[in-house]
Amino acid sequence: MNNQSNDNEDKFKIIISVGDESGIGPEIILKALFSKEIPYNLDFIIVGSKNNLENTYKNLKSLGIKNIVDPNNYQIHDIQIPFEINKQKKSNGNASFFYLKKAIEIVQKYTNAALVTGPICKKSWSLAGHNYSGQTELLAETCQVKDVGMLFTAKSPITGWRFNTLLATTHIPLCDVPKKLSTQLIHTKLDLFAKFCKTYVNKPLLKVAGLNPHAGEEGILGSEEKDWIKNAVTTWGNQNKGVHVSGPISPDTCWNSSSKAWRDKTAPTHDGILAMYHDQGLIPIKVIALNYSVNTTIGLPFIRTSPDHGTGFDIAGKGIAQSQSMVEAIKAAFDLTKDSRLFNAH
Amino acid sequence: MNNQSNDNEDKFKIIISVGDESGIGPEIILKALFSKEIPYNLDFIIVGSKNNLENTYKNLKSLGIKNIVDPNNYQIHDIQIPFEINKQKKSNGNASFFYLKKAIEIVQKYTNAALVTGPICKKSWSLAGHNYSGQTELLAETCQVKDVGMLFTAKSPITGWRFNTLLATTHIPLCDVPKKLSTQLIHTKLDLFAKFCKTYVNKPLLKVAGLNPHAGEEGILGSEEKDWIKNAVTTWGNQNKGVHVSGPISPDTCWNSSSKAWRDKTAPTHDGILAMYHDQGLIPIKVIALNYSVNTTIGLPFIRTSPDHGTGFDIAGKGIAQSQSMVEAIKAAFDLTKDSRLFNAH
């Protein structure tokens, strides 16, 4: 266990916003920080309610859970947001919104730091008057960045291969997906993806999933691939010779190679897949890499990661939440920053 | 290897249509029938071009492939469809269409028989003037059945658990999915699914996936779940006390339990998941059960299965096609029929 009470300007800093406090955020943070997998040479700054973190600690201890850290040994940026009686969701939504705002402010103060965010409840944000489709949108707005990407990344514990899936569209209703997609959007996402991957490999191998069943099967099962997606991928590939890009690939087989590379060291690998919509990307990610997958925002002036699960309201307070994804989020925030050109860059 | 030249009225019959002959259909049939996993007490009737099957056999032999059967040892219902020079796709589409028509006719002649279909190319069917969105639709029309279901089923070689996913919508463009879904459709599919599952278990446990990211997250990411899907599932559950049904479940975690049950004998199991659209169901099926998954049509007067992959035009003739899914299709056609009330019923 690291004693994190001393702030050291030189050490790499991980800023953690606790997310929605009626969910499992505080619990998985206290569990994750206990993990032996967390690099020892990091400083942590937790942004949230100190009181709530202490209560979570006491509750977990009373349940007999030993493998947790004491929040008093950590630097907590304590924020007290007024709590409205009988409006728990709204109050927690408001609190988690301002924790994130403050965490963004802090991470930008340091030259070598990354941000890890606990899960929030979009409905609660909305009830509190914060109308964002997710934390990513607030991050982009606050950092005044036009184009960001929601990337899910997981490092296989079996092969060491890093499995990356970027979403072209994110938290929107399924019926809006075909309308939202465009050549411009695909190109922007491929630009972001290529830039990200090039900080790790020389010539990234990217795949683009189709939108329709069998990628439209020559126009029979949907026209988008034939009308413009195929052309968008080819055009981008011609303009980016430093990247090997293929697609649109039939969505239902597009992740088969990821599944193999996750388990088998001898299988061919790839650097990333661009999914057209949330569940197209998230379903294979969770089936292949459950508990190892991390939500990363690319395109920001710093690396931001978060666990790949939600608030877990149904299991909060019971002590049974799995912290592996938070562990991976912290590890990935550090790994992705130190290995990339972004390190010390902001 | 079974010698299948004698037709025996009492033996269980598997009728196999070869599918598109420019694809891997004929190859995987000759490979699959050699497999030791195929039950020995079955009669096979292959519907296709005898000439093409013989040529496939010779080609595979010339490539040094030994683990294949000689089609001359099997009963072939030989059909010669006129071939149009320079219109290969159209000709093959026309042939595969009539092979299936004939195979349906044959399977209905026998009291104990099931149908296995090789993969076809919908584009080629369309070029030949056969406008169906898939083989399933032709099967329903030919058998004069109003409601059929496209079920993907796979038996785990690790745990023996059978993993079933039914599609609410099938081969349609993604943009049409939200318009096509209705309470009526969900109820019809749940009726079919429950009827199917009840031939194997007393009180099936069914799950229904949501349509939108996080199943709409209380209306924030899509309104269908809140507006009617939740109500449709609850209503159906109230009318069908012999089935345990839950949903709509967040699509990106809905198949996590399937992944666990596939690998771990101690994990909780379920009898089936109803997916809202093609790739929502097919992506997890292929990631979890690649090469073991079988496409089954439920609601017909006989069991029909097919491998879960396409024509494989890019690898046809090379001898490298995997026949495991065809082996599973044959095994499942037999297993699902002999274990169910459908056996001897038509």
C-alpha cells in the first residue's frame, strides 16, 4: 500500500474523480488502490467528498473486507456539494459533475499527470441540469477540444497484446446512428485513432467495421457501405499511407481476430478497430475482455481513462463490486501516458 | 466414414443443400461428413450438382487433403441448372435457390428428417431474380408458415451447455431495425422461443436485450425501452408464467453471462437471449462460440440448421475452409430433432 499523503511535484500523478457516490465508484477506488498491480511510484489525488470516502471505508471494513486502502492515507481534494433532501439522484448527479470539473482543472495543472474517472449516472446529471451525453463530452468542452474519441482499450493478461476499439458514434439512440455517421466523422475518428496508435507502433493496422449486417452484402442489406463508407475508408487510406486500413468489414466477424489475439500469442494482431456504434464495439469488448477493458478518451491534452462499467447501483454498498477494471484504468492511464508522445506534453 | 448409398426409410435422414457452389459449401460438406463427430446411424441426401461435388472432391484431393469423403459414396439428388456464360454469380444464385427448394420438398417427404443448408449469396439470388432476404424467408414461404425465428445455437465443448440466441429482426438494414420492432414482433418471437425451449427444459429462463446503449438508460439514450419494450416484456411474462423472462437488459452486458456459462461449469446458465437485431446477436455468438455456432430456423415443421458463416468466396477452392460449423450444423439438426417434440411430428 502506498502512503500518498505527500505531494511530490516530480512524481507522476493520477487524478481520480470518484463519480456517482451512490454507485460503486468509491468502493472500487479503495479496493483498486490496494492492488499490488498498481505501480508504486505514483501520486494520487482523489477528487470527491472526504466524508463519503471515509464512510465507504468504514462500511467496507464492517463487512469484513480487508483488501482496501484507508482514504486518510491519500490526498483528497475534498468538495462538499449541497445535498437536497429527497433528491438523492439529483444531488449525486450534481456532485459527480463538479468532481469531474475540478479533476479536469487539477490534471491540467501538472505536466506529468493523467485522469481516471469513476462511473457517473447520466440520468442524475440530467436531473441536476447538466445535459451531456457522457463525461467525454464535458471533457471535450472543458478542454476546448473539437474532436475526441471514445476508445476502449484492454491489455490481454494472456498474451500482453493491447486490444483497442474506437467508437465512431457513442451515447446516442440506435435510430440516430445511421444519420450521425458521415465521411467527415469516419475521417476524423480515423485521424484520431491513427495519431494515437502511432505513438506506440510505426505503421498501425486499423480495421473499420461495417454498419449493416454482412456490411450491407453488396447493398442488399443496407446501402451505406456501398454508397459512401467503402469510399470513405479507401480515400482515407490513400491519404494516410503510413497506416494500413481495411474495411468496411462484416460486423459479425470483425472482432473474431481480436478474440484470437487476446488468447493466443501466435495469432495475427491488429492495432485497432473502428466500431460504428456503441454496442457494436462494446459487446465484443466486454465478451472478450470483461474486467480488463478501460474507457479512454483520445484527443485530449492528457490521457483520461475510466472503468468500462456503470455505476452498479444495484450492488452498491454490498462490498461485492469488482475493482479489476478500475485497476486497469489506473494502470492504463499511466502506461498510455508514459509510452506516448503526450507524456510531459501539456 | 459412412457409406450412404443405401436409402433406408427407418433411419434418420439429413438432407443437405450445398448452397452457392462458387463458395465453400461443397468443400465443408465433404470435410464435415468425414468427421468422427457425425453420428454413424444417419442417412444423408445431398442436393446439388453431382458434377460439381465430384470436381470439388478431385480438387481437394489434388491439394493433398485427405480428410474428406468421396461424394460417390453418398446419395446425391443431382440437379443441373443451366449455366449462363459470363454470368457466374447469377447462375450460381439460381442453382443454390433451386437446390434449397428441392431440399425442402425432400425433407417434408420423410417423417424423421432434418434439413441442413450450405451458405448462399443473397446478391446472387437477387441477380437471378429471387428476391428473399435469406434462406429463412424462402423456407417460411415454402412451408406456408407465418412466424419463424432465426435462432443461433451452439453447444459448449467445455461445459456441454447450449447457448441460444434468437434474432427479433434479421437481414435488414440497421436503419430499419427501430421501425421494424414492435410489441407484436417481440411477443411472436418470445412465443416461438419459449415453445422451442420448452421441448428441452420445463421452465425456460429467457433474457431480452435492449435496443439502445445501456438499454436507453431511463430514456436518456433512446426511448424505445421506456416507451414500450419494457412493457412488452413484462406483459408477455405475465401471460407466460411457465417461462422466466427478464429485460430489456443493457446490450453491452447481456451476453457476459453467456460467455461465462460457455467456459465455466459452475457459472449460472440461461436458456436463451432474444437479440433485437442481427449484429447485436451475431457479434457475441461468433466471439464466444466461433465454429460451434449453428443457424437454426424455429417454427418450421422440421428442424433446419446451417453453419453460422457465409459463402467464403475469398477462400473457396483453396482447401482451407474450416468445416467445424458444418459438423455442428449436422449434429445440431439431429440432436435438436431427436430431443424435441418435433421428432416424427411432420
